[in-house]
Amino acid sequence: MKGALEFLAAHGQASESTALEATSRKRSIRRCINQKGSGSHPEVQASSDRHQAAMKKIGALVNVRERCEKEVRERLARAEFTPEEIDDAVATALRYSIISDERYARSFIRGKTNLGWGRRKITQQLERNGISDAIITSCQDEFSSADGEYERALHELERRPTHAKNPRSSLMHRLVNKGYSFDVANRAVSEYLQQMQQ
């Protein structure tokens, strides 16, 4: 994790607060793993061992990238944890801010915006990932402005020109599939085609 943060910081993609947040999260994970091991009864110890294993799995997942609650639950279920163990581990991870749907949504928006996705596609994917409308609304500041989205759409067209018989249709289709609104796509395609004719 430390190496990844150093790489991101060197490339201007991580701030000091991001590094502190990640370090704090790692401490929280260690605290959670060690938290439930004090019972001497065999049932309590077995439960504690499963809780520790679930917390280690969550720790491994969030050390790679931010995760939403839905994704963590699905990954723990695939790892054959019981619903009770999953509920317990997720509650602990939420209590210690190891996972946060808002932090995940912000990170997802920034990442997909950098990949050229439009606001509509990003919002739809967040909804599929179980992020509530309230959280998506609270993260609106992470999206580009209308002009910024237009500029990104235009850049997307310039990056990969089309050779189709009907370029307008092809370019509109590409931008709409990327998640740009019809208005933004139409404006960017008109501007791009006008530039191509000059």
C-alpha cells in the first residue's frame, strides 16, 4: 500500500490527506482483526477466528482500491462466509470507516471521468453498485461542469476519429454509449464535424 501511495503522490494523483487516510484505515483494519479474540469459550473463539478472517479479506480488498458495501458483501459471500458473519464484519468495517459508500462513489466518479465516461453512465453504474441517490447527490461536486463535460466529449472525438459512412450517427452513438447526455453529444459532434470540414 505504501508503495502505491508513493507512486500516486509522485504522479500528482494522491494528496497528503489521501496517504493519511489510507494509513488510518490500515490501523483500523488491524484493530478490527485483533478486536474479537478475547473469549476463551470454543464457540466464541471460532466466531472470533471467522470475524478475523472476514476482516482480513475486507482489508485485502480495500488495500487495492475503494470498495462499496454491496461489493464487499458479495466478495465475502463468494468466500463462503455466512450472512451473519458478513453482517458482523461489514458493520465493523463501516463503524471504523474502512469502507464508505461516499468515499467509494467519489473515487469511482473521479476514475471514470478520467476514462472519458459521461455523467449519465457513471450515475447508472453507481446505482447498480448499490449507492443511494442521496450519496450520489452529495458527490455532485466530483462531476465536471457542463462545459467540462462538453470539452471531455470533444476530446473523446478527437482522440479516435471515425471512418464510418455516416460519421454523425457513429460519433453520436459513441458518445451516448459513453454516458454523455444527448445535448452534450450533439453539441460536441456538431463542433467536431465543423472543425473537420475546415
